[in-house]
Amino acid sequence: MTRQLLRSLLVLLLIAAAGLDLHAQQPTLRWGGDAQGGAPFVEADARQPDRVVGFDVEIAELIARELGRTPQFVQTQFISLDQAATRGDFDIGLSGIEDTPARRQAMAVTTPYYEFREVLTVRTADRDRYRTLADLRGRRVGTLSGTIAYELLVDAERQHGVIPRPYEDDVHPYQDLENGRVDAVLLDNVLAIRALGKFQGLAIQPGTVATGHYVGVLARTNTAMRDRIDGILRAAMADGRLETIFRKWGVWNDDQPAFFANVLADAPITKTVIPDASRSAGALTRKYLPLLLQASLKTIVLSCVSMALAIAFGMSLAVGRVYGGRLTRTAVTTYVEVMRGTPILLQLFVIYYGLAEVVRLDASVAACLGLALNYAAYESEIYRGALEAIPRGQLEAARVLGLSDFQALRFVRGPQAFRLALAPMTNDFVAMLKDSSLVSVLAVTELTQQTQIFATNLGSWVIPGVLCAGLYLAMSLPLAHVARRLEARWKAPTAS
């Protein structure tokens, strides 16, 4: 009896081990998408935040099932999906990715599986005022960076004087439209319709600005898998599985039947040609170089204004820390620790979006204020250390001469402390030049964001990256050189 029981247990263990081995050997389909504000394409499930839902999620599951694989989601920032696919971070990217000439040249692109329209969303009160892009001269129009809509706005800037405001996600443009920070939003009708349910007082204009299509992207060399996926998508169009998915997510509309019929019949698909769509590296470089220079100027101005505010506020904090009473020192110390202990990105979001109900700051103002408040905490510690490094004998001599604390600070302690603080202060300014890239989350088009847009449209980071690095070096190296010269000139003489 005992032997039979042992044999049975052994058989069960072997079966279980074989099952685990088969499960472990089951291939996966790694697919990339952006769940940050990516609804209804890809979004975190509200009931189970560790999983994603959306119609692109179900399309990925359909493809994986037909390939005999297990789907595995890879979170990737939307603007980096092309580069991540090329690098091999995943097999296919699916997240409302648009079919563009740049992607056709640089990637293995699937057959289009959904047709969308670029539409203009305005506040209900402005419905009769802003009907087209031509009506928005001198007005700010939000969109998602690196998209067809952004290219259309760049063209509208030249033709109609529109001011493009590119964002890194598709939620905040509509939030800023509701709050009055932009005057319109140009994005896909899928996103616009969803925004109407989340934000108050918005309306979609009936006209179509452009027509485009969603596709999947794979590495350029992965054409074999692309061709298999094309067959799966066409079969799902023919037997109604794609329609079922789109109806479930409320994105099926009257545009899709004719679009599906054209895809299945290999007929030409109507789509809007992007203005200035020449995609050679030279042509795109000539197009984007002036934009990079403009973004560099904005970066310099933003950094200089922010640093000036940070120095002034930081000095005040340092003086309060050194000369203030117990309550003042406690308040200053608390501020410094909070600002240094929390991410600057979080601080920018709180200042711009979190305080929107109280005060609606312009994006550039919020960016300057956020950088200044954060760096003031670091500057205050530099100045406090420099002030406390001055020998006490000099301060006692100043009191003997009848100088007040303020006069001693102005004529004795302050100038020497400034000399000691110069080098670290310069380092902080160079760091701020680079940290200014974070303000792109507030739709401020500084150098790094413009470089990302350039790289997305070119399909490569080589040329944009080299140009961006060169511009940052051109801004930071002269400053470092001047600081070294001043430091050498003001260096205290060495005792012999």
C-alpha cells in the first residue's frame, strides 16, 4: 500500500514537473505600450492596477493567441516606442501609433488596423469663434508631441500664426483647455471623444483636419513576424473580431467599414499627407535646426531667470538660517529638507496642475518658479556653508569696529562667502541647464523636448542627439570657463 502511494505521488510529481516545464518553454510575445494616460489604447485597470486594459491590449492578446504565444506587456514612454522596438526591448509596439512616412522608412510597420480623424476641440463658449486652425492665429493649441497633429500645427504656425503647445501625454492638453491655458487641442477623434466625458465645457468641431491610421511597429529586420501579424489582422477584420474589440471599447464608428473593405481589397487608403514630409536626414535636419536653436534660446532664458530667482531666495534662506531665531531656523530647515527630499518633477506637477484651482500659472512662469524654488534650497546650503566658513575673528573685529550685524554681513562676511560659493554655484547653474529638460511636462518646448520630436520624426537619435549635446555644451562650457577665471582671480592668497 505504501509503495503504491509512493508510486502515485511520484507520477503526480512527474506530471506536474512536465507541465511546469511546458509552461516555462511557452514563448512570449513581448509588446510595448504606454499606460500613462494611454486610454483607451492602453491603461491601468482601475480594479487591478498591476494589469493593463484597452483595445490595443486586446489586439495584442489576439495576435499572441494566433501566434501561439503568451502576451507580455512592456511599459515604454510613447515618444520612445519606435526606438525601443528597434533596440529589441519588445517584439511589437501597439499604443495608438500613427502610420507616418518616417515609420515606414525606419521600421517594419504592420497593416493599418484603425482609421482616425484629427479633430479640433475647443471650449463650448468658443465653438463659433474657433472653427478652423486659421481662426486660431496667435492662439495656443495643444497636442501630443511627435505626432501627425504636431506636424500639422508646426505647418499652421507658419501659415496662420498658431502657437503649438506639445505635451508628453494626451490627458493634460484637455485639462489645460478646460482651465483656459490653451485655446484649442488638435488630436485624434478617439482621444477627443473620451476627453468630453472627463472634462467640462468642451466641444469638438465637426470638420476633419486630417485623416490617419493606427499601426503596430516592429524592428526593421523583423519583417517575417510583421507579415504573420498582417495576416492575423486581416483575418480579424474579415471575421469581425476586430469590430467586436472596437465596439467593446466604444471606438467603432461609420469610418471603419469602408476602411476595412479597402484594407482587405488592397485598395488605396485615403490619408492626409503631412506638410513638408520630406524624410531625408538632411531635409529634416534643415527643418528642425532652427527649431532647436529657438529651443536653446528658451532654455537659456528659462535657466537664467530661474537661477537669478534661486540665488536671491537662496541667499535669504541662508541668512535666515544663520541669523534667524529658532522659529525662523526651523522653518527654513523644513523648507530645505522638503525641497531636497522630493523629486523636482513632482514639484513641477504640483505647482502647475495641483494649484490650478487656486492660481492658474502660465507654463513658462510655473517652470521658472518650480526650478527656482527647488534650486533655492540647494543654493541656501551652499551660502550657509560659505558664511559659516568665514573666521569668527573677523566677525569679532567687525563688532569691535562698531559694525552692526548687517554691515558685517555686507562688507566683511558676504563678499568672502560669495567668493567661496562661486564654484558650486556655477556647477548648480550648469545642472539647471540640464534639469530644465524636465519642464517639458508642462508643455514648455525646451531643447530636449524639441530634440525628442526631431528624433521621432527622423526615426533615429544619432543626428538629433549629437546636435542636442553640442548645443548644451555650447551653453555650459563658456559659463564654466568664466567661473574658473573668476575663481582664480578671487582665490585667497596662500600663506607663505
